Amino acid sequence: MNTGLENRLCAYLQGVKDALPIAVVLVGGWAALRVAPMLSAVGSGGGPAPVPAVSPWDRSLLGQRIHLPQTDLNGRPVAIREGTVVVSVSCTDCASPEALLSIVSASPVKPVVLVSGNFTEPYRTVFQAEPGVRLVQSSPQSPVVPPEMLLKAPQAVVVDAKGVVVGLPREDETLKAFFELLGERE
């Protein structure tokens, strides 16, 4: 009496059984595509994106003028003194703010002024409590720093008491080495 229903159910189950290998291959392929990048990152260290080893330091910045505001994003004073270090940060989501803080903290001259087009919340949080760092938000159209500093960031410069760029990292020098050797150069 229920043979029609039983036949349809058996046909449906046979169709599912026939389609099962195809479903397994499709789901397995999708899972492999989703998991492979994560496994690759684990094998290669997988931490936050590293700060570039060597930046193409822009020599044309020598002699240009920096016009820093009197206060930073957190309302702290920004004073230009002989030897003030100004560093432009390009992609604040690309590298760890903690990694940049560990590099910047090696500077013998404090405060270090970080300039960016937009400081993300993680950067503001990390640097807000750091007394040796000032955050200045600017744009390439603003007269705060030469446009090359933001357009070719990261860039690091040393300015004199008038805000004129008098020094940069050496051509093959990393930002970390620049800060470590800054005290020896003075």
C-alpha cells in the first residue's frame, strides 16, 4: 500500500548515495582552499606582517622643511628640537604597532614623532600611553610634512631646530638599525 512512497524514498536515497562522492570532493576541495593558507602561515611563522627590512629612503627629503603642529592627536606637546626624529607610517594595519614601538623605543632622542594619513585604533591604543612618541595625523596635501614622506612611507628623517631635514637613514639601513645607531652618530 505504501509501495509508491517507499519506491520514491528508495530512489531519493539512491540519488543521495550516487551524489555523495561528488559532494565529498567539492566540500573537501573547498576546505583545502580555505585551510591551506592558514597552514602555510603557521609553517612560516604566521605572525603579523613584518615591517619591511629596508625602505627606499628618499634622499630628496634632505633640506625640506617639516611643519609639525603644537600638539599631537592625544593633546601632548610636539616640540621641534635639534635632532627630532620624524617617521612616516604608511599602512598602520600592515604591521604590528607593538613591533614599531619596540623599534622606536631604541631612539636616544625623545619624543619620536610618527606621522600617518590615518592612525587606526590599535596604533592609537598602543602609542597613547607611550610618553616617548607623538602621533600626528596628516595628508599628502597638508604642509605638515613633504608629500613624499607619506606617499613613500615609511620614511625616517632627523630635523634641526628649525624643522629642516638634516639626516636620513643610510641607503641600506633598516629602520631598526637607524634608531639603534642614532645615538652613536650624534
